[in-house]
Amino acid sequence: MTDPKLIDGKAFAENLRARLARQTAALKAEHGLIPGLAAVLVGNDPASEVYVRSKGKATKEAGMNSFEHRLPATAGEAELLELVRLLNADPAVHGILVQLPLPKQIREAAVIDAIDPAKDVDGFHVVNAGKLATGGEGMVPCTPLGCLMLLKDRLGDLSGKRAIVLGRSNIVGKPMAQLLLRESCTVTIAHSRTRDLAAECRRAEIVVAAVGKAEMVKGDWIGEGATVIDVGINRIPAPAPDNPGKTRLVGDVAFAEAKPRAAGITPVPGGIGPMTIACLLANTLTAACRQRGVPVPG
Ligand code: GUN
């Protein structure tokens, strides 16, 4: 028996990926359309290599086309912008993802700005951020989109619920807050300067933690019956008596303390991580349909 309090992002993501694979097969059969995702990796940061490889694998498993482009760590901004220009113009490429972070000599904002907003499957372009904020139909960043899917699956209608988002990054915190607002939640965005964070958190029925600090959110910060979404993926030393040098993954929430108070909580790993990749595939399929003018499958 699975624990009813656990929000199983891994299982949800597997179902979503299976559905996207069926929809991709139907698009191919009915419209001759194969969604294509181009991933660009500059340099050889080991974590980014792992992400890009697993994104490519998932793309192919869904039956989509995966294009991988690699540039050396010494590549200049102009070289990357030229590649983005080529990908924008390529009709086989429906989604473009430039893996972040980029080497120091390249301005991330300039690169994101250069991506065609219709192909911006990360949802980072200012046009897509603006559409999300103003109620338009753009591309939504993958991690917050995955969090929202899990929340709606668990809670149904979110309207009127008090939600707190811990963290104000452009990639997670801000778009997450916009998505919750769109669902008619009452949203608080908390950050490093927030006074009495514990009390703010305790009032919330929905807690989304995206601060990147291992186990920062303590058990008594969680209100009785709250639903907790933990976006953090932090590597910390494993406790003795494990081998020295070993590490383990923990979230931004002190899971063992928080779980008894929560009605539902995502684990780390196996919570939001798998949802991000599944949502990237969903965005690629959506982008392909919109570009071709065929209905986006439900
Ligand atoms: N680096 C870490 N997360 C992400 C992501 O979601 N998209 C991109 N492009 N780079 C990242």
C-alpha cells in the first residue's frame, strides 16, 4: 500500500508521459506532425550534462524528435545567438531549450530574449512571462506547471485557498505565484527578507517551497492539514554510519517533521523532479500543435 499522504510525482509523471506518447503517435498518424525539441548545452557542467541527457531520452521515448546541440565552454554569445537563430527558423524544431546556467561570458537574458516565444518551451521569455501574468495563452515554465498539476490532482478546485510560495525566482517562484493566482488562490510570495516566515507559512493551506536550502522549512512551519509541494533538490552529506563522502538528496522541507502535520506532501526524490521533464514534453507537444495550427490534445 502506498502512503496516502505521499503525493507521488513519479507515478503521475509516468502516466503523463504515457499519455503524451499516445498523443504524439496520433499527431504523427493524423497530421504527419512529429514534435521536435532542440536542447542546447554550452560547456560540460556535469549536472547540466545529466539533465540534457535525460531530457533527450525522455523526448525520444515519447516518440518526439530530439536534437542536441553542444558548444564548447569557451563559446561566445554571438555563436550561441546564431545557433538560436537557426533553430528559430527550423520548421522541424518546435521547442528550444538552452540549458542554464551559461558560462560567464554569455548573458542569459540576451539568449532567452533571442528564442522565438512560440518555441520557448521553458517559458522563460519575457513575452511568455507577460502572458502568464496577464491571462494570455503562452508557454508556462515546466516546474511550476508540474506543481500545479499535482495540486489540482490532489485538491481539485484551488479557488479561495491560502497559498504561500517560498522563493521569488523567475524560473519557479514568480510563475508559480501567477499560476496559483490564476486558480483564484490568495497568494503570498515569501523570500529571504520576509519577516516571521514560520508564521506566514503556518497560515497557508498550500505551501510551495522553492528556495534551494536543504530542509529549511521545519515541521512546525506547516499548518495542520496543509498540502506541501517541495521543489528543492539539495545534495547534503549522508549521516554517519554511511560511508564518508556519500551524499543524499533532500528537499527544502524537513520531510519527516512536516509529514505528520501535512495532509499531503511530495517526497524528494520522486516528487517534483520527474514532473519537470514530463511538463517539458507537454510544452513541446503544445508548441508543435500551435505552430502547425492543429488542436492541442486535452
Ligand atoms: N537549468 C536548471 N533547470 C533548468 C530548466 O528548467 N531549464 C533550463 N533551460 N535550464 C535549467
